[in-house]
Amino acid sequence: MATGADHGLKKVVWQRLKETIIADCKKSEVWKILILDPFTTKLLSSCCKMSDLMSEGITIVEDLYKNREPVPEMKAIYFMSPTTKCVNAFIDDFKIKPKYKAAYVYFTDYCPDELFNSMKQNCAKYIRVCKEINISFLPQEAQVFTLDNPGAFRSIYRTQSEDKGKTLETIADQIVTLCATLDEYPGVRYKNHSNMENSKILAELVDNKLARHYELDDSGSGKKKAKTQAQLLIVERGFDPVSPILHELTYQAMTYDLIPIQNNTYKYKEKDGSEKEAVLNEEDVLWVQLRHMHIADVSVQIRKLVKEMSAKTKQPDSKTTISGLNQLMKKMPAFRKQKTQKAVHLHLAEDCMKIFTDKVEKLCKAEQDLAVGSDVDGVKVKDAMRTLLPVLLHPYSTYDKIRAVLLYIFSLNGTTEENLNKLIQHVKIEADREFIMNWKELGVPIISAPLMPTSLFSRKPSRRDRSQEETYNLSRWTPVIKDVMEDAVENKLDIKEWPHQSECPAAWNGSGAVSARQKHKGAQDDRRGGARLIIFILGGMCYSEMRCAYQVTQSVKSCEVIIGSTHIVTPSSLLEDIQALSKGPVETFTIDERSNA
């Protein structure tokens, strides 16, 4: 099975870096130093290893902001964001006494003229190359990208935000670099919603910037790039408030919700008391294989794999020859790695199951009934309060109760102020009512207005019928984005709900849509010949939404779905972000300040 680094976004990004930065460096025989800012450090480590860099002739990797020893006989490669802080740090390396023989400078994105002129003025004679390579996003997984900008949430949704416009501009620039890296010039659509104007503004910005990018990019050839068979759909977080709040029981989503994972690192204790840690990324083939499965299937699968491995390592005596032993010895590192991976996931699945059994199982039934609007037997929930009450009376954590109250409110499209006050008192969050109230900043109705005529947009979206799909009783909810992905691929998106900012060629409506449900055999990368659907969720995406991109790609074959956002959210991180919206100005990150993080 191919890992994320072998195909998909990570491979595309690494290829692009090799064709630009590495190719230029190879023209010179001397081994070089690579100098990175915090964002480009994350970018490189997301798609390659140190050994990959060394094999390309890069022997030292340094931090742009740290104090570094001068190496005047060596040439240095600077890969950095086009920010004032980065450019000033670069100038300091050459202004008085040059630290290096020469500099090859690569920016992740367009470098403003004033910064470029400042570099030219102070150290032009040392600069051998200065290029903008258009990659200011992180390839998180094979089909997932982020803009590494969690601070954008507060900047966009905080009341009276002063930097919202600038943040949306930055996000649009970053999305353009994603399209450029994929060599796509997509048609752009957005979710039309009276309470969510940001997606429309962002769609307009992205479309204009894409047009400018491809005009500049192809000016030399005299031929302007035409729209490709790709669609970019832009939605806001408030469009589906349910998915990031529910307790999810698929492996990856459950892990990040229930286990304290920091920097994708899982820490656990062995039986002998020794502490271990494992990174959950696409280098771990087993993680890729299991991450979208239901936890019940994961537990079965891991035990099965452990049994298989035990059987493989035991060879009958008659086969134990010298050459057989040699072969076994050669395989041992791979065996060790597999064994370690299985041990990690055995621990992790057990940890998830323990928390599920102890704290979450009964809660999930109520959550699913509120989210779906009916019980396991398909009987409609007539009184949502009767579903919520047992949760409030049980000694669950305050966070879990807040999540249940939110699902109750979402299920009703808002509740009365009197009812809401009672719920807030019951959960004892009078001092922290922002956890609930601030959802209105995202355009989600919290207080219902019974005297107002029902607006077209306050009605719940009609959902695809999934009654025939096999699901676990506690996993009946499907993220709304999956409906959108499937409708987009089948060309069924309502034009009023999803207006075109610009259209892609009609071919999207023809061959791609016709073959969307024809399952055919073929290599995983065969679908590269088909169309691409890029989904961008402004304000954070959750793991269950990421999973949908893979599921739809897998079932459709003729279209690759790529999903991205400003950042990835877990239920607790989203609630903290929501609460902080009314806490007044906070330190936020835009691309200009990201390098300070």
C-alpha cells in the first residue's frame, strides 16, 4: 500500500521542491547549507526526510532565526516566507560580514517589491538566485492540506476584527499556491448563505488572484492558461456545526478527540513501565490502512495482523537453511518495524476503547439521535429535550455536556433564550456561556426567532438518503461535506445554493460525471487522468471531513477529492476557539507573523 509520501500532495510538493531548489543547487558541485524559517521547516518535514535532503547534496539544515556559525566557504540556500522578519534576518547574514560564500533565495510565495528592493540594496552581490516557488500550504496527508493558520479563525470571526480583510487576502494567496502546485486553474464556487458572507468574499479573491497568477505565469509563452477540469468549492465552518462536535468512532478522529496527541505524537507506556512515543503520520503504513476504519473493525484487524506476523516468523525446521536464515536476517529490520507499528496501534486502539467504554458509549447514542434526528430504528426524534436530559443528569464532563447541548440546539436550529439560560445553569457554565453563544459569530442560529418568517437559509439542508448504507448504530451521522462532494462529482449541486464565481469547462459535466459511479479496476494513481475536486473549509476542518475526501475518491475513481482548511480542529480546540472570540483582541497569526510562532 502506498503511503502518503509515495503519492498525492506530499509527492507533488517534494517533486516541485526538487525541480526548483534542488535542481538549481545541483548545478554547483559543493554541498550546501539549507536555511529555513519555522513555516518552511514544517513544509519540508511534511514531505521529506533528512536522508532525502542529504542524498540531494544538502548536508546541514539551519534555523533562520537562530545564531549560526559563519561558514564563508559554503553556499547557502534560503527557503523562507516573504515576510519582513525573514528578509531582515537574511540581510543580517550578509550586511556587515557575510556568513556564506553566496545565497540561493527561494520564497514560498510572491515577495513584495519593498522587501525585494531591500535585499537587492543590501546584499545583491551575494545573491545567485532569487525565485518565488508558490508553495505556501502544508501537504498534511495524501489528499489533505492546511494553511497552518489556526489564528485565522479569530481574525475572521471575532466581533469587530480589524485584520479580517488582510487575513482573507492571505488565505486566498495560499489557496492560489495550492492550485499552482497542482497545475490546476479551477472553476470556483461557494456556499451561498445569508449568515455566512466570508465564503463569497474569499471565492472572489481566489478567482481574481488565480486569473492574475496565470496571466503572469504564462506571459512568456504568449498563451494564457485555460481553465482546467477542476472545481474549487469554498464553504465556512458554520455550514456544518455538527460534524466537529460529535464523538466520532472512526480511528483517526477518535484518537485526536479522546487521546492527548501533541504534534501528531502518541505517548504510551509499555507493560514494563517504559515510556514510548510514536508519530502518527503516513510513514506508518498501518496507520494509513486503519485510520478511517470504525474502532470495532480496527481492534479486530490489529489482532489479526499480530497473529499473521507471529505465523510468518515461525518457519518449519526443514526450511531452516543457511540461505533461509540469511533471507530472514535481511527481513528482520522490516519485521521489527512492522512489529513496533502493530504494538503501537494495539496500545492506541486499547486506549481509545477504554475511554469509549468508560465514558463515551452511552453519550454517543444521544448524540447520534440528536444529530441525525431519528433513532436507530429510524423513528423521528419528536422531543429533543427528552434525548438530551439523561446526558445532563449523568456525571459526564462539562465539555461533553456542552457538546450535547450544542447538538440539541443545532437539531432545533436554535432555541429560546429562556430555555438556553436553563441549560447553561444546568451545565454550570454561566461564566463560560461563550462556548455556546459565540457560535452565532459563525452564522449558526443559537437563539431561535419564532416570529420571523423562516428564511431559506435557516432551514436545514436536505440530506442524501443513506438508509441503505451499512453503518454502526453509534456512527449513523455523515458529515454534510460528503453530500456536497458526491453532488459536485455527479453535477447535482444546486446553482442557487452553490453559485459559480467562475466555471470550469463543460467536460466536468460530461465524461467525469457520467463515469462517476462506474467502478473500474486500476492503480491508485489512474484517477489523475480524471478531474479534481478541491474543497476548502474556512475556519477549520475536522478529521471526519478529511476521511470523506478519501471515501468519495475511492468510490468514484474518476475524480480525486482534495480537502483543505486554515487548520485542523478537534472538538476541544474548536470549542476553545469559539470561546475566545469574545475575549477581545488576541495574538493571531497571519502569514506575515507566522514565522514568529
